[in-house]
Amino acid sequence: MIPSRARVRRVKAASLTVMVLLCLGCSAATRRNVASYIFDGVPAPPLPEEYCASWLAAKQEQGGQAKKEVKEQGSVHRPYKEKKCKDCHDTSKSGGLIAPPRTLCLLCHGNIVKGAYGHAPAVSGDCLACHLPHDSVFPYLLKKEKDKICVSCHIEQRMAQGLHDRVAKAGILCYDCHNPHAGNVKYFLK
């Protein structure tokens, strides 16, 4: 039995709808690959250098010059500063990175989590819990000031609360005594 034209159109429409819905949850690279498979003339994505150039131009138009002066006191990730985007990014992969996000930083900074005891975010590769990937107005690419970064997560009562209160009053910060990534001493003490 030959299917009717109406049935063929419904099957085609349903197939196209399913593919579109499936692609909505995909990355931009996957959506482009699917679209170029179905349709002719889908434009190629811009090169990574073009992404950076348009971003920089937009930032400068928004008063980026003033922000740039502040950043000189902060920090910039060396590959980002040297425009070596391909050290971390790969546009041919669906996620756009050379490795999964949880292992990407550890490719270069794996020695930072060496020790018998590891801070959970650092050991699990959740570097972005504390750090920004490209640049920051704060040192070490931190998201917040050094004296506020730890307490953004650690709000629990300290085991040695009296000691912690005294050192805080003296202006001693968490990282003065604790390594924020890992260590061979319990509680990452230095």
C-alpha cells in the first residue's frame, strides 16, 4: 500500500519538529551541524579570533578603557592575554573546549591539587566556583576579594571558632593559614 501524500507530509513535519526540539537542548555547534545537514547555505561560524575581536570592541565601546585600568591591578589568564584561545577552546568540539570543563584547568594546573587532603571544588575540577576563566579585577582570577571568597561558601560554624575569630580580628585571612586547593596536612593547613 502506498501512503497518501497527506500522511507523508505529516511524517515529514513530525520528523522535522522532533529534530528541531532535540536541537534546542544542544550546543550551538551541534545545532549548526544539524541545520547544515538539513539545509543548504547555512553560514559557517566565525573564527575564534573574530569572537574575541567583537567582544573587545563591544567592551571598549561600553567604557572598557576604565575597566582595563582596574584589571591591570587584578589578573589575566596568560593564554587569554596572549590571545592563545586554542589553548583551551576547540570550536570543532560540541562543548567548544579542548577537554570537559571539570578537567580543563587541571590539564595545565594539575599540580595545584597534589596532597593527601584536597579541597572539594579544586579536586573535582570546579575551579569556576572561585575563579574566572579569562580575567578578573581581583588577583589570581578570583571572583571576589581574597578576604571574601572563602566565606561565600563556608558559612558553617568553625571547629576552632574562638581561634578563627581572633585571627580575623588581627587581619589574618583564610589563605594565610590554609591552602585553598590541597595539602598534606588536615584542613589544608600550611
